Amino acid sequence: MKRVLAAAVLWIVLSGWAHAQDKLRVLVETDIGGDADDQASLVRFLLYTNEWDVEGIIADRSAQAFHKDPVRNHLGLPVKDGWELAQAYVKAYGDVHHHLVKHSPAYPSFEFLRRRTVPGHNGVEDGVRLIVAAADKDDPRPIWYGNWGSNSGAVSNLRRALDKVKKERSAKEYVAFAAKFRIVTLDGPGPTYQGHDDQIVLHVETGYPTMDGGRWYHRLRPLTERAGGFDVVRDVKKDHGPLGALYTTPKEGDSWTFIYLIPNGLSDPAQPAWGGWAGRYGPRGPDPDNKNGPKGPQFFWANERDSWNGTTHRDSTALRWAVALQNDFKARLDWCVSDHFEKANHEPAPHCQGDASRKVLRLTAAAGKPLPLSAAGSTDPDGHRLKYRWFVYPEPGSYAGQARIRDANSRDAVLEEPADAAGKTLHIILEATDNGEPPLTRYRRIVVTGK
């Protein structure tokens, strides 16, 4: 037991230091107080705030629009607008914070999140000021902005901030300001950032298009609600503290926007077409949903398909990871009520080719020659045994043939680089899963270029 506890302490210290080196800056806007899925998404979001530097939460639903949505569920909370409702969720986070920090000291304090949760409906400038202040910081990292909807009639606060800076600053300053943002958002098919599209570096739309059974926004629930035996009442709402008790609906369509940003070693947010827990995204193209939508190489949406388990479908881009996603959510809800580190499970830390970070590795390999693969050095903070799986993720790569991995279920494996793969890329995924409860998974990705 002492050895496990010592390993756990070392894991917390080292992982906290490593994560701080590559944390994303994240800022979200929500029309919470209407469709109840924003409330459910906020529960999940708050449980991942240890993984990012959270710049703020903007609640854009006014008191006038608070009671108009027919599917709302305010849970009887004594609140009158979206900002007060968001604050109630942050308060519930504060009530479990003393447990959460036992499992990750990187969780921000209640007071920190309370101050950074601001109103953003039309007529107030709090959200705009927060965005401008974040972008004006002396910090070279981009800001990943997620809009969970402005269905209450509010204009996107980022749009308002861009309008303000374009009007008040020089052209050069405006361009530098706009370049700070990467947008992963539920904007819909129309032009939300009209007048600023040329300055947007990356825009990933997580709600559209309509294909393969509907909008991507509506697919999270059917793909995850029962994944791996997940049960909303047992695993979230019951006996998981005041934050879990505020969960409303597994619809959670807005959650794609930040699931896309979870640093699990599988994905790179700057590469939408590579895929990950939030699915895989391609360039926006002709579609009935896109008649007035923005166009350009920086605009992506959920229009890709994966072949998995004998089916080629858009759902497969997320379904293939759904069990791991929900097990991870389940574990964090356990953290909400576990006052000792050893009473809950924690994600493993896979090493790849001697590298202990979570970054994507890029290697070259001689066509027709074997490439050794190794997960040596991988650890688990709870002392659990790790199960390894190496596999080729064909869709993101440019090599169209079959590639074989020998000893694919071992710590050390070998990629048989195809003889005709010169100049082509293969995406190799290492999946490491512990045997805790629930079992947790982390990944490493290698992009191999043949030569």
C-alpha cells in the first residue's frame, strides 16, 4: 500500500507539472436556462476543468428569455437568468472541490471559477470584457472558444468582442486579436462571425451537418447513454454529490465542443480530421445545411465517416471511443465523493517510444521494413495492471492499403511498414487501459511517414 501511495503522489506531482506545460486555454459561452442539456454539459465540463486553463464561463440567457424554452428544467433552483443558474452549478462544484483536489490538485478553486462566470446577454458587457481581457494577456497560447448556443436571442459574445476590437483598434491590432482564437462551437449552419471569417484561424462546428441519422448535436446521447453499461441514475445523479445531482439529461449535445479538447493523448485539437473522443471532422462542403455557411480551408464540421465493426458511418467516428469516454466521466463523478486518492480510479500514463508526454509523435520508417513500437515506462497511479493495444487508425492517414502490427496486444509491438507506403502516412494508436473500476484508458498517437 505504501508503494502505491508513493507512486500516486509522484504521479500527481509529475502529471501536474507535465500538464501545465501544454494546457489549453478554454473559454465557453452557454445559453443555459433553456434546453436542459446545457446544464448536463456544464456538469461534465466542470469535472474536466483540471485539464485546462479556464478563462471563463459566459452565460448569455437573459431573465426575459429564461422561461421561454418548452424543454427547460431549472430543477426548482431559485434563479432568474442564465448567469444565476450557471453560478448554482459552480457552487455545486465548490461543494465537491475538497474531494476533487484529492484526485487532482489542478482543479481550480470555487472562488476562481465563481469570479470567471459572468453574464453575457445582450445589454451587458461582462462577457465581452472577459474575452477581451483574456486575449490581451501576455500569453502566446491560443484561446479555444466554445459556444454552446445563443438560442436565447443573444449575439455571440465573441462576435461582439470582435466587432468592438475591429472598431476601436488599428487593423493590425484587430488581426492580432482575432488570431488568438480557435473556435470549437455549436454555431449552426449560418454565418455567426460574419465580417470576421477571414481572420478566424480554425473553426470546428460540432452540431452539423445533418447526415447519417441527424445533426451531430443529437448523436451524443444515443452513442454514449448506455456505453459500457453506463447508467445515468446510478453513475451520475445518485450518490455522487451535489454536482452530479444537478445533471439533467444525457442529450448533452453541447458537450462535443469541449470533449474535443480533452487531452487524452488520442487527438490534436489543431487537426480536426485526425479524430478523437468527439468524432472526426472534415472541411465544410456543399450541403443543404450550409447554404449561407462560412467557407474556407479553416472551417470544419462533422461530415466524416469511419469504418468500424463492419459498418461505415459517421457515428463510428465517436462510437469507437464511447466506452472509454463514459468510463472517464464515471470515474470523475466517483472523485466527487471519494475523500482519499486510493478509493477511486485514475487514468494511466502511457509512454510511447520513450516519450512520457501526451503529444503526438511523428516518425519516419523505411518502406517494407519493420518499425519497433514500445510502451515501456508506462505507469498507473493506482498500481493497476495495464492492457495494451496497438492499432492502425486508417481514415486519418494517407496510406490506403493494409498495414500489419505484430504483437499488437503487447507492451512492445512491431509495425510492418508496407513496401508501397513511401511518401504516405499511417496513424498508429497505442491504447492503454487499466484494470481498475471503472477501467480507464489513455492513448498515444504516432504519425508514421514512409520513406
